[in-house]
Amino acid sequence: MERTFQAVAVIFAAIAAYFWWDGNKDGAFIAAVLGCLSFFLSVRAQVKERNRLRSAEAEAEVGENSE
């Protein structure tokens, strides 16, 4: 999921660069905002996965200590 968001962020960055080069500043701004949104969603996916792994490790540790 995070790789998808990262790829979309790169695509939107390229679109923003094209719009900027073409002189369409509104389009460049919108594409840049969507690229930033996609980038931060990829970061959120990474953090969510890390938290899921940490909680699974903590539950496994608690299970080992109770035996």
C-alpha cells in the first residue's frame, strides 16, 4: 500500500512539474498538493504497519511471560 502511495506521489510531482513548465500554475498547485497528500499517506501506512508489528510483539512477549 505504501509503495502505491509513493508511486502516485512521484507521478503527481511529475504532473506538477509539467504544469509549472507549461505555465499552468493552478494545475501545478493542485498536482503538488495531491502529491504531498499521497506522500503523507504513504508515511501514515508505514507508521501504521510499524505500530501493528510492535503491538503483535508486545502481545507475544506478554504471552511468553504468563506461561
